[in-house]
Amino acid sequence: MNTKRFIYTLLAAVTCLAATAAGINPDEWRDTRWTDGFAFFAFTRAESGRLVFEGGTLHEGGYGFALAPAAGDNKWTLKSLDPQFEFSPFAGSSAIGSIVSRATIDGQEVLLVRNSAGAVTDVLRRMTGRDDLHTMVVADLRWNLAGEYTDTRGKQYTFYSDGTLTPPGRDNVAFKFEEIYDMPSYVITLATGEHWMFEPIAEGLNLYTAKPLEDDEWEKGQLIAHLTKKPMEGGEPYGCWPETSSFLLTSTYAGFYDKVTLRLMRNEIYARHGVKFSSADLKARFTPAKGWPVPTIDASQAKLSAIELINVDLIRNMEAILARGDR
């Protein structure tokens, strides 16, 4: 072994030993990549008693964070890469000093970020194999759209999670998401060449025509249809947003909706468990006459799954962000 290679090997060994002594095992994190649905973060090294993750969005790099061992088993403290910048790069409201834990929930490995009250403020899903951020963002957007909708004239639009849709009186057609600064956006282009912009609302969606502008921007045109989403039928979970009970959301996913819709999404989780509501609008929306379970229990008695508990936290956190006007 030549002298230079020997020195590099020795330095790597010393760094590894120092990290292990500080309660860090870099081998447990090696080759791991994580995403909050907006940016990705890859483990790059262990240094100064902390784990370092660096990455970026589809448009730019420079995103990153560090984890330092915290009191308790499998707990870490969220740190900034640069002490001069006390901020979190995540899509939620996670702050420096938040507690992070690594867990596997329903087969999905994640990093859970919790605030001082123990509520989850961000979820980072592990990217495995050939996962890439663009594919994951597109998949989330497809799930956002998926479902059956009716317009004000009773005509039906159906969006599928495979990236196709069936407009009223027309054959099924594929669509793709247009990119704004390299990120898939709220504009879709149909295989027919039509450009549509979609706007999530509490009832479902507003569809508009769209026109491309310079610098990756799009102009909203005329209203095509005001769509009301139909609850998914013929299976579990029931509702307009069945994903809230079937897979872990991210703050980026929740940020797709406004605070009015988020309130309905959050309470839909409780409605599936037969929770009683005091608000008149929730009583009317989640009535057994519309297919919901008979309400018999209080929210505190509902036995939510691990996925539902985390999603309730994430949705409530995004509601708070929007109420403060942070975005």
C-alpha cells in the first residue's frame, strides 16, 4: 500500500471510530437516501459526532441536515449543516432541535421528525433501489388526482393513478405533468395536446385551460369544470381521501391542499372509525346516509392505526402553517 492510500485509510478508520464512540454507527446509514416529497437527502458521512445528509430538489442542490445522537434509543436531534443557519430544509415546520427517529411502518422505512410536544411535523420516506425523486413526485400527484368526479351538469371525469383520465363522453387518454423549474406541477398536458391546470378545492377540483409562458411559467385560462369528488366505493378505506388511512403522507403531499380541505381530510380519518362530530358541516358530510359508519364514539376513543396517527399530526401541522400564513 502506498503512503497516500495508507494515510487516507487511516483517516477513514479514525473517523469511523470517533463516530462510533459518539454513539453513531455509519454502516447503518450507508447508501441511504430519504425524501420529504420535495427534496432528497443522501447520507454522505459521519463527522464531529453527527450524521450528515446532503441533497437537493430537482432544480437545485444545497439542501442538507445533520443528526446528532439524542437521549433515548434510536433518537436523534435535528441539526443544521451550518451553525449560522438555524433552519430546517423540510416541507413541514420542523425546527432545528426536533427529535428524529428511524422506523419501519407498514413496510415503509421512514424518518419521523417530532416537535417538543411529540407531534410528527415531517416524514421522510426512504428511497430504495431505482427510486428517483421525479418518479416519486409524479406518483404523489397522480394519487392527489385519482378518483371519480362529477361536474355541475352531472357529467363524470375519472382520473386514474396510472396517469390516464376519462373525460365525459370521450375515450380514456394519457396525460403528463408539466414541469415548473424542473418540478412536476399543477399543469397537465393530455395526449390530445390540451393543457389543463387543476386547482384542489374542498369539494374536489377546479379545471382550467392553461397557456405556456416564458421561464417555465403557465397562465391560468378559462374554467373548464367545477368538479365534486365522489367517495371511493367498493372497498376499504372509504372516502374521498382513502390514502390518509392506507399510506404515510408527507408534508409536501399535505401542502397540495388548502386548509379547508385539510380539515376535511383529517376528520375523514376519524369518520372511518365512527367518531361523533359536533360541527354541523362535519355531521352533514359524514352521515351514515352517505355511507359512513354510525357515529358512536368520541375522538379520544378512536383506535387509529400508526399510519393514521402520523397522518393526523402531519395534516394538523400543515393546517397550522397555512393558518399562520407561512405559505
